[in-house]
Amino acid sequence: MSVREEIKMPRMVKIRQKFPRPVCVDIASEVKKEVAQFLHKLPSEARVAIAVGSRGISNIKEVAAAVVQEVKRCEAKPFIVPAMGSHGGATAEGQKKVLESYGINEHSVGAPIVSSMEVIRIGILNNSVPVYFDKNASQADAIIPINRVKPHTDFHDEIESGIAKIMVIGLGKHKGALSIHRHGAAGLHHLIPAAARLITEKMPIVFGVAMVENAYHETALIKAIGRDELEEKEKKLLLKAKELMPHLPSDEIDVLIVEEMGKNISGSGMDTNIIGRMMILGEKEPSSPQIKRIVILDLSQETHGNAAGLGLADFITRKLFKKMNYEVSLINTLTARFIIRGKIPLTLNNDREAIEIALDTCWGVQSEKARVVRIKNTLKLDEVYISEALTEELTGRDDIEIIGKLEEMRFDEQRDLARSSLL
């Protein structure tokens, strides 16, 4: 039963946003070209650990398989190590299943998956912060971390999310992630680069494979970076990643409707850089975009019930709540230490009710004239819906194309958005 009377909703129209679109067409060839300069550093018969994370990175299976293939050409023996901190429920089998969900298994990439939560302590920072590292990877003759370089969802600095992070947090496993995260976002600014330097010094990192994506969640470029240049080159790649990031069509929004959130989309379920909310004690909130209400309708299938970051929203639906794996979400939230993000928002019975309440709680705004944007998730922003109030403002912009007509939002018998209308 609805908690209040139905209200009039604004009409919506689909638009297409146009972003810069550099694309890496031949993944395997690009990997081969990039890693060629470092392969001579791999001794014959060497055991090579290839670290792969838990994010929904475009072409991650293809990149991992290509790296495996090139390592095998040197007569070395590659194996895949899940590098994902506490994800996958902080269990070896759970992390292996996360890789499997991205199509990464022994058959698809040509190398065994060696998954364990066992770590060794390789050093200590500031006389108080232990740095841990995956035991299996530490016993390899060479290590190759693979990761996407992108703006972090928890803090901003010269080094954010990339090779350094996967070495420190990913290969640190649950224990290593806890050690770093217990110092909060302020600690991440300094601890990740410092820990990455320690790991590079102590562990047999040969080179890293960095990927940058465009606004369409496509691989824009792939770069192999030698161990001695990891920090400086990652800084430059981060600047490129920021240039290519997508954005919402307006900086002033009354209600943002998000069809799905999940760990495959962002470490925080939704990219905080897109929604303009950090919700971390001591971290400054972004100046834009300014969004009054955020509604999340569902969890992605690929997130496996992990709803970490749910507290970034104001309203969710009961179907999302029922899909949430509480234990997995709790572990992930407590590991990250960003408690506000773990709070469960007001939960409504269905999509329509959640959207209505969001509109009705926007102070001083007539619901049918509200500035509303609807997106599939924070990764896919090329095609979105905007309300009639925004249509007048955005029509005529070179980077926006109207590709539909104004129409009422359609709902099914369960009062959820009609499947035919989903992005």
C-alpha cells in the first residue's frame, strides 16, 4: 500500500550525450606491443603472478588472457591471483567466484586461478601501519598487477585508483585493506603511495598493466609501466582518465533516478564523482553536481548482493533491499570504514512509490516541473532520460541529442518501471 497519494510525475524524454571517444580496437595486439619491452626481465620457467581485481573493467578478461599469452611466450608459468581486498565476502572461494562472474577462469585466460586470503607482512609505515601482501603472489618470481586507472570514489589526489591501489588494497587482501582503511580517507591520500613504494621495493613487481576507459565504458588505452616508473606514469594516466570521464547532463537536479547500483559499477556502488556525494567524515563534498534526492531502484546482478555504498542514496526499493546480502555488504563497509555509506536509506515498496516520495520531498518544487534525470547506472551515461523542465534548458547544446519524445513514465502491475522502458 502506498504511504501517500499518487502525485503527478514529470514527462520524460530520452537523450544521447556525446563524449570524446578514443577506443583501443585490438586489445590483444595492444597488450602484446606494450608488454614486449619488459618480457626479457622474466626468467625462463619463472612463476608469474598476474593480479586481477574485482571491478567491472571493460575487456579485463581479454587483457588478462593477453598478458598470460605473452608471459607464456617467454616459457614462464603464469597464474592469476584475485586482488580485491575484502570483496567476495573476504573468502578465497568468494573472490574466485567474483573473477568467474567476469568470465575469468583457467579455461578462458589460459592460467590457473590461485585464490587465498593468506597474507604476509612485508613492512610497516610510520612505525604503526603494517603492510600486508598476498602470500601466493609473494612467492612468485615475478608479479604483474593489472588495473584500470580512474578517479577514486573516496578521495582525490595525484594517485587515486589504479596500479598502486591494487597492489596495496587488492593484494593486501582483507587484512591489508583493513590496515590501510582504518586510517580513513585522509590516510589513503598518503598511505597508498607510500605502501605501493614499499611493495615495489620488497616484492618482485616487474611491470604493471594500466587501462584507461572512455565515457562509454570502453577501453581507451592500455599502457605497460615498468616498476621504477609506476608512480609517475600513473599520475599522468589519472589526468587522462579524468579528461575522459562522463557526467550528468545538468549540475542542478531535483531527483536522480538510478536503475541499478553495484560493485561492478563502482567500489561505492555508484561513482561518487558522478553523483557529487562523498559522505565521508572529514572529506569535502563536491561542489557539483547538486542533487536533492537520489533514488536507487535495484542492485546489479554482477554485484552478488553486495550493496556497499547504499547510504549514498536517499530512497531505495524493497526489491533492492531483499537482494542485499547483508553479511557481504557489512564486511565491505566495515573494511572501508566509511560508515555513513553503509546506512540503509528509506525503503519504499516499489519504483513508483520511491520516485513519488523523492519528488514529494523536494522542498518548493512542483512535482511535474521537477528537474529529473534517470540513468541506468553511473557507468552508462551516454543515453539517459531527462524531465520536461530540463529539456527546455538542454535543447540546442552541441553535446546533447534528443532521441525520443516526451512521455509519461510507464509502470507495470507491480508499480515498477516497465521493463521495456529501462535503459
